[in-house]
Amino acid sequence: MRLVTIRPRAVTWARAEAGTTAPEQVGIVLESGRILRIGALAEIAGTTLPHEFRRLSLAALLELDPDLGAVRRALELADANALETASIDAASIRLAAPIPRPGKIVGVGYNYLDHVREQGRERAARPVLFSMFANAVIGDGEPIHKPAGTHALDLEAELAVVIGRRATRVSPDRALQHVAGYMAANDVTARDWQGQTKALRPGEQGDGQWLRAKGSDTFLPLGPWLVTADELGDGRGLVVRSWRTAAATGGVAPEAVQPFQMQDGNTSDLLFGVAELIAIISAEVTLDPGDIIVTGTPSGVGVFREPPIFLEPGDLVRVEVERIGSLTSPITDEDGRAPEGSPAARFLAVA
């Protein structure tokens, strides 16, 4: 099952950022690709689905129904034609991040061996964990704002895990019972702020603070939907890729610029898998429904290339996780502007 959080397509990104959006609603992606609002399912299902479900966020819905059993039963009992009739065209809505305001976001560093090797590091005995906040979360198609204070913005394609059932001191063999599903993620990073040597200009030191390097506004695209755990199991064996389409320079026509593949990894190479991560984190930090774990990135990020490749306003980036989907993000300056005619500007003009 694929679950989304939707807002009307008529709402612009500027209005969304100003907090003037219509209420967000949970939706279900049908096999036809059309989207069924949870409220419409409640109307069709009658007493099969609790009435209050129509007003809940996806995180709140998971807290009441961790396995989504009530939603599944309602879908099974409902008439298929009625579901299609009540559904809406995906082109008529915008997708927010499936969990727009997660309570906790736990990032994982250095969790692919090839990524560890490209940095000349040793494999760690335990995962490197860091935190991010809801201000960083955006959905598919929303712009990533490059702050004026960084010159080394980078991308990281990752598998994200959504917690469905509260996890406190769970063992690895029971940890997957606490997973609601998975999303694609782009863990955007200001490498100079992070203190990566290859990103620093002469005389720079960087502050080494991952909080702002990875947690600044718009730095965590998530989605495009949540794919439930019954479809993806432990999350292993999924291809993880990323691309950058650069803003045209030197007289090159914008339409001649092609996406350049940055990353091509596989979650089979995770050093610490989903079950291990949940067990390690929940040993001291309780994970609640709707909390997110971003599991790390494979090799190929911009900072470790020769020469390094960093993101600039006008670029367009895409990350993809196999069997989940992709996230496309235009890069703008901190005021939401992209150079005229750039891939980002052209994307925003039709989004």
C-alpha cells in the first residue's frame, strides 16, 4: 500500500511555506494511480473505518492503527468501482511529505562501506547517529533553498524508515514489527558547515556542526509516498540512485543539459540494517509512530568527486529508491529564486 499526504494543487509553494495551505489530508494511491482520500474511504466504508480517521495526520493514524488493519479491511470490503469514482486525479493535487512534521528524525552517517572507503575512513563499530528537525522536511517537487552562507551544498540519496509502533529497547529480531513503511529521502548537506576538508576554501575551518549542516530549512525532501513494510520487508536489496541536472553555463542551451548520475548504490550494502538501527536507537531513545530514521547514503556524493560537485541555484536534483519512487527538487537561493531559464526555474514554472 502507498500512502500520501496531499494538499490542493492550487496552493503555491510560497503559500505553503507561509502556512496558508488548505488542511493536509491522508490519501491512498490506488492501482490505477488515482488517489483516494481517507475521508472518502470512510464515507464508503461506513462503520468499517472509524470516523475520526478522516481528520488524522498519517503519524496520528499510525498511532491508532499501526498495521493499518482497519484501512486494509475497509479497502477490501468496499466496492472497487465506488473507490475509483471517489478517487481524484493525482495531477489535481500536490504531495506534501508523507509525514510533514515528524516528532523525531534520526540520521545515520557512514552506513555504506563504499561511502566509508571514498572518505578514507575505517568501518565504525557502531552507527554514527545525528538528529534533524521537522523544519527541514519538504515534499516531492518543493524547492531546496541554498543558504547564502554555504558554498558547498551536496545531495545524499537515502532510504528512510517510518516507525509505526512505539519502540523502546526492542531486540533486532522484533524490530521490524515496529516499521510502518519506507520512503525515499535526500539528506541535503552543507559540506563546508559540516567541516569536510575537501569542501573548505583556504583559511576556512567549518564549524563541524551537523545540526545546521544537515538540519537547515528545506534540507530533507521525503516521499513521494510511504510504501508499507509488507511490500518491502527489511528494506534490503533496493537500488538507491541520484542525479543532478546543472544550470546551463557558457552559452549551452538549457534544453541541451542532461541529468548527470551521481550515485548508484544498493541497500544490501548497509553496514547496519533497519532492524539493527531500530534496536540500537531504541535502547536509549524511544521511537514513536511517525518518527523517521534516515539510513545513510552510498558513494558518489559531490564532495568526494574530483573535482567536487556542489549544488547551485538553478540546478535540479533527483533521488530514487527502487520500488518506492523518486523525489525531484529544484535548487533555489534562500529567497526561493532560480536563474531564469535554468532547469530549476523551468521545473517550478510548471509545477
